[in-house]
Amino acid sequence: ASGNVQHDYYQILTLPAVSIFCGVGFKKLTDGSITGKLLGYASIAALAVFAFGFSWYTIRTYYWINRPEIVEAGRQADSMLPPDAKVIAPYNGDTTFLYQTNRRGWPIGFDIPAKIAAGATHYVTVSPTDSDTETAELARTYRVLVRNDRFAIIDLTKMHSE
């Protein structure tokens, strides 16, 4: 889905040429008589509307959130955690969940001690059950701030016995 953003090396060479040819084409459409200019501008406007319309139709799914739990957990985390908290928000490496927490951190779990050593202060997950072994282990070791059937927020700075 983000290939054009991650692999823009080919665009560096092609976009200037495409822009030049579009400019030449638009110039040709607007040259000529009054009727030709009017038709040219109408064609350009129609092309722009269709280009933006089809582009939006293609990328609109990038903005859909199929799991409202990540929004709910993110809002809860944002309201309870300090502004300088560094969050581990595992969601298969997708940064959408981390973004919802409004904090810096990691979009993937595992190797929690190394992340704590690097400054991680909280763990937020939408897999709050004991079937997720990472969440279950962290809940046994560290203080659980919130844990329900939709999400869990665990404070990695305080051990469970503190």
C-alpha cells in the first residue's frame, strides 16, 4: 500500500518528464480560438476532477480503521500516560496503533527488556487476553493500569509487587 512512498527512486526520473508532457498537452488544449480555449479549459477541469476522484477512490481505504479498539486504546493511553512516555504498541509492525497513542515508541513487541533499556515506559495492546503470551507475561511482571476485553495498558516502570 505504501510502495510509492517507500520506493520513490523511479519517480525522481519519471515525474519531471511526465510534468513537462502534461504542461505541453495543457498548452495545446488552450491554444486556438475562443471556442477551442473554452473546450480546452473544460477538458483540463474534467481531467483534474477525474484524477482526484479516482485517486481518492483508490487511497481512501488507507484511512479506514477496521479495529476501533486501537482508537479506544489509543485515547485511553493518551489520557493516562505522561506526555514523554515511550510506548510499545504492537500491531504487527503497523504504526497506526502507535499513532493513536500520541506517543513515540515501537509498533512491534518482543525483546521487551531491550526496549525498556532503550526507554520504553508503557506497553499498550489490543490483545489483552492470556492467550497472547507476551501480554500475559508482562501483566504478571509489571503493574497493569487497564486491562479489559478490548485492550490493556501496562506500566513497564513499576514491577507488579511495587
